[in-house]
Amino acid sequence: MPLRHEMIAALKRQLKAQGITYAALAKRIGLSEAAVKRMFSRQALSLLRLEEICTVLDIGLTELASEAHQGQAVMAELDEESEQALVEDPALLLTLYLLLNRWTQEDVLAKYRFTMPQWTLLLTRLDRMGVIELQPGNRYRVRTARNFRWRRDGPMERFFRIRLLPEFFSREFNAPDESLLLLSGMISPTSAAQLQHRLDELAGEFDLLMAQDASMPAAQRTGVSLVLAKRPWKLRLFDALRTKPTS
């Protein structure tokens, strides 16, 4: 396959992995969605357009070329063993978080109590897990999607429910940059499906904002956690007041 075709295929994989649609990409680079679709279908990307798309994806041309050469899609989720390793080692989990958010080694060593050997060892472990590709000088290429999803009912999701979720909701949401909305009501299945679609769109927008701000220095960014959840829910509080269904 010609290199041009491999590069475009790699771009498509990266866009899919980061949840960036053609419509979202078009908005970011100042084109119409139809023009973006035509550009990819005809495989006619100028160097300028290629660089613009790489900026949206927060990857360099060298990284894209490496991805094209390997022909491998980025990881959408980790295997269960890798998730368990992260749950059991807070330092390893922190390292992954910092790498996904494009922290430099200089910022990490200034902000956290890692020695150079400790930091190098953590990077090596993530490399062996296949999460990153470690390069000379502790440079790295992340092999996961920027905001990849944890396994359903996997070690990390269980850890989140048991340990992290109670901490998340343990104090009031009254700071200027905090918000809590508790909504409950009855809607139709069609409306519920529409609501789910909106939640998916919001998750995608969160991914795009992460990609947009990733090139900024760590000191100019702040960690934000967004919990999105929807489920049919009958409060157990009212169980004693409900009539029993007839058989």
C-alpha cells in the first residue's frame, strides 16, 4: 500500500479511536463536513491539511508515520490483567493518567515525588503492558485512545464504584468550578434513547476538549472528572408503599 494511503488510514484510525467525527473535525479545521468526507474519500490531503488534522489529534507527523507503518489501531480498552495492575499500584495509575494528559517528564518530576529511576521503571512497566511505546530519553508514544473506556465491570470500574465514587460525592459541590445536578422523572423509551444520545455526545465533546488543550503546559490545566450515568431507578425508600404486582 502506498505511504499516502497508509497515512490516511492511520488518520482514520486515530479519529475513530478519539471519537472525532468528520463533522467535528470539519468544525475544527474550518471546512464543511462534505468537504472533509470528499478529502478522505479521494485521499487528497495536502501537507497543510495533514498538519491541521494532526494538531486536532494532538499527534506529530512522526508519530502518525509510525502508526501508519505499524498499521495498528490504538487501544480502546485495557485487558483485565492490566487494569488490575493499575488498581493495585497507585503510582502506576498516576503515571498512566499523566501520560494520557501529555505531561512532560520535567513537569512530572517537579510536581511529584518520583526519582528518575522510579519514573523510568514506571514507564517501562507501561511499555511492557503495551499501553505506551517507550522511546530513547524516556520519550513515549501513547498506544491508547486519549480517553479510552474502562472495561464493563472490570477491575477499574469496580474500584471506582467501591473506592472513588464515595470520595467523589463526599463533599458539597459549591465551588465556582463545581456542579451537581440531580434529576429524576418519568419519560418514554424514545426520550430515554434521545437522552442517551446526548450523553454520548457530551462524552465525545469532553474527549475533544482534552485533545484541544493537551498541548498547553500542565500548569495551565486542571484535572476535571465528569460522571455521566443514566438508569431506570425505583427508590427502595418507597418499596414498603408500593402495591405488590398481581400474579
